[in-house]
Amino acid sequence: MTRRLSLFSAAMVMLLAGLCESTAEAGGPTREPQKHRIASRIEGLQLALWHQPPNASEASLDRVVLVLHPASFSTMTGAGYRIQGQSWMDNLAAAGYDTWGLDFLGYGAADRYPEMAEPADANEPLGRAADVIADVDRAIDHIRRQTKVATLSLIGQSWGATVAGLYASKAPDQLDKLVLFAAFGQRENATPGPRPTGAYVDMTPERRLALFQRQVPDGEAPAMTDDVLQGWGAAWLAEDETAPSREPATVRQPGGWRLDLYDAWHGHHYLDPSQITVPTLALRGEWDTVSNLDDARWLFEGLATPIKRLVVIGHGTHVLTLEKQRRQLYDEVRLFLADSSADLGQTGRN
């Protein structure tokens, strides 16, 4: 136990060091994100909302963005994770966007489901997309009250992208633009075996990083920077205060996304692109095997909105936000958000 606590303490130090980095690689100081706690769809459990205020000189009253994290890591190890001094949220804020990131239940600074303290096979998979869109709605309501905007832009990554797309199909009047990075596509019987079970998933940082890197083709240089390879795993581990209780220490996260992915890859996707009418940017990395080119085309071609774009970024994988080519992703998203031709005039203030 002493050894596990020492490892956990070291991880906390590395996480805090990353969060306290005050100078962005683009130049100039960055502000620390502010944490809000709001009620979730489940009574007694709270979500976490991270707020990165915009650069004062670039700020616009109606440019508000909410980012939804992927299945395996939270806001502050995803869009809020600083690499060489700047995170994706910092980058958006530097361009004048009032930037927010939501931690779903079971992730990051949000509360854990009580079932996550029980054996995994004692409960059904937790946190499915069809359930958590209710928490997206609560987050957007909070942000709209804080910022006074009528609509905002929604960005999602991986499983978070399909959650964002599902929300957009249900509540288009809440959004002005939609960005879907590495969204799950629909496939037919793409994986063998039974439907996944288990309330949650445990994984070591070493295993998580190895899976990230496995998508890079043989003979190619690592897609991630050295500082990510050396520091991200400790930061990810430090987010789970229960990690020291397990040997080896693991991050425990809801398992609902596995069932969502299984259904999507067996012809039963919960997201119907034809129900999305919001201007949409779909992106993927060239080397992404979780969201391949056919998946991206399925999504793009099915979108009901006439204002849509599909972008493929070279030498990037499913976790491009943690990789050397991430700035291409930043630039493409900012270009889309700033383009008035992709604005249907829905933005405004109450």
C-alpha cells in the first residue's frame, strides 16, 4: 500500500505541474481553467464543468464552445491537457472563444457512479450515450445561464463525438455549430463475440498508452510527443482517487461506451446522421482505425445539413489531440467555427 500511495502522489505532482503551466507555446500567459460542479441527471451525483475564459482582447460575446471528452479520458487529460504549454481549450480561448469542457459521471472531477465500487459484473454497463445526453443538456443550460447566449458550438471526440451528434439530433435549437472528431461510424457485424458486459472498465496507464500507439503504421515515427509519452499516463492515473486501492494501479471508467460501440459496429448505431441539421464539421486522423474513412463517409454523407465539411488530417490517429499533428486539428476547427458561411444565423443572446 505504501508503494501504491507513493506512485499515486508522484502522479499527482506531475498532473499539477502540467495544469499549472502558465505560458502557452503560442505565446503569452494562459489562465487556469475554473471548475464548476452541477447536478447530473442522477439525484445526488454531480458533473464537473471546466471553464477556460477567452482571451480578453479577442473575446466575442456570442462565441461559446462546449467540448465533450472521449470514452477513455476526461476533459483535463484530453482537450484541457497542456502539451508544450498549451491545451486545445487554451487554443480556443486564445482565439476568443468562451470555452467549456464537461466531465461525465465516472470521469475526471465528476462524481463516480455508486456501482463503480461494486464488482463489474454486478451491474449493466454505465453511462451509455442515450442516457448521458441528459447531462449534456444540463451542462448547456448552465453555460447558457452563465454566458447569456442563445446557442453555442458543440465539439465531441470519439465516443464524445457520437454523444454530441446524438444531442444535436435531439436539440438542434440549442446549437449553432457541431464538430465531430473521430466519431464512431456504423458497420455491419464488424467484431466477433458477444455484446460487452460489465459496469466499468479498469486499465493501467501503460496499457492505455500502448493501445494509443498501436495505430501508428509500422515504420512510422511515434505520433505522440515525448512529453506526452512521459507524462500523460501519470496525469491520467491521478484523476482516479481509487487507483491506489488496486494492484497494479488502474483507472476505472464507465463501460457504457463499449456497448455503444458494439451496437454501432453491428448495424444498430444510436446516432442517425439524417437527423442532424446543424452546420457540421467531421474530422478524422489518417491512421485512425477506430473511425476509418468509411465511417467518416457514412457520417458525412448521411448528414441532413447542407453546410458540412469532412477533413482528414495526415499522420494522425484516434487520439490526434495528444499528437504532433494536433495543431492541424486546432486550425481546422477554428476555421470552421469562425467561418460566417457556416453560420445559419442561430447565434445570439437572450
